[in-house]
Amino acid sequence: MNKASRILFGLFLVLACCCISAAQEKSQANSIPKVLQITREYTKPGRAGIVHDAAESAFVQASARAKWPTHYLAMTSLSGKQRALFLTSYASLEAWEKDTAAAQKNPSFSAALEAASVADGAELESVDSGVFVFNEEMSLRPVADLSQMRFMEVSVYHVRPGHEREWNEAVKMVKAAYEKGVPGSHWGVFNQVYGGEGGSYLVLTSRKTLAEVDHGFQVEDKQFEAAIGADGMKKLDELIAASVESSLHQLFAFNPHMSYVQEEWIKADPDFWKP
């Protein structure tokens, strides 16, 4: 397999649960998010770890006191620049709008969030955010419950303008090969619609342990190659070379101190989610 096909192939290695569950309603606690809002905070040198955990805990405490129905998952980087990601899911953009409006109409909650933001800002170098929409066609049996997961592989792919056809065909080939050769595989893909370059696709692959990543490189890559065949791999190489402009892969660890998760998650594993 050459470098071109590895760009896409790396996207789908040991595909596990790939969707964030942080729904507004209790009945949606483990649903697939249709809209995923991600805030990214880069910390100042030396201000990550316990210092940033303490600042972020103010947001968690404010949400808990208000019994706020919208939850979020926080992750901190194990690769790349030191940063934290905060993922919140919604059923729609309208649901996001209503949640924001409700927070603004709650004086005590808004004041607590504002105070927490001021304190947190002192620890940060920069902040940005993006909005992503779930792509069902490119996904395969996505699983929503992340309560037992501990790590997340985050991959971003930029498709060359005018080459969506080749990209779509390449993804279909990979999906078909995994359906055939790796029966237990499942993943989710999100299109970035705001806050980034056009033609950007986000893949979130959750892991219970990093041993699952080892297993992917040692076992599932071979299963994939056997399923797609030599001719299929050659065609995939060509499609990826034509369609993928760049890719970036990072590793994150779930951070319970910064996360405001559902009661169901805490009950499922209180030692982790409520240390």
C-alpha cells in the first residue's frame, strides 16, 4: 500500500465507536449527534493539566447547579500542541439556538458562565470553534455510547476542490471492504460546515484502551487488504491521490474533570466520571 492509500486507510483502522453523545434530552443520552459543535482551547505553556482542570471545573459546577440539560465531553491532547477539545451535540442547529437562548435568559447561570470564562481565559493562548454535521452515508454502524471509552483518535481530511466524486468513491470502497472483511467495524464521519476550510471531513474514533490501536495495525489492516484485493488497492491509491489534499491525525484522552456528562455515564462508571 503506498502513501496515498494509507492516508485514507489510516482513517478507518480498528474502527470503533466514532460519535459523541451529549444530547439535550435524557431520552437522547446515547443518540447519534446530527450537529456537533467543537470548541478548541490552546493553553499557555505550563498552564495545562491541573491548572486548566481547575479553571474548567467552574463550568461543570455551574452546569450542575443549574441542572442544565445540555452536556458536553472534554478531551485533552496526547499529541500535537497542548489543547483541550469540548464536544457538544445537538439534534439540529435550531436546538443549538434554543439552548443558547435559554442560557441567556437564566441570569444566575449566565453570570456563573461569564465568571468562569474570565478565569479560564487567563490560562489560554487562543480559542476557536467549528460546527460539524453527521454524514450518515459515509458512516458504518456508528455507536453513540462513549461512557466506557477513554481515548479518541481525531482525523481531519481536506478534499481537493472539484474532486468530491473521487473522494466519495474512495470512501465507498473502504466501507464495502470493511463490511466484507472486518464484520465488527463501525465508524462515523462528520462534514465541517462552519469554522474551517471547505471540503473538510472529521472522523472520531474512540478507544477503550490504546491496545485497540495496536490490534488495528497488527490485525485489521491485513483483513482490510485481503478484502479489497490488489486491484481494489490500486484503484484506491489512484482515487486518494486525486482527491485528498491533506490529512491530520491526533490522539486525545477523555478528561472527566472538564466534562459535564449525563447521569447515566456517571452511574455506568463513577470511579472515572466522578472521581
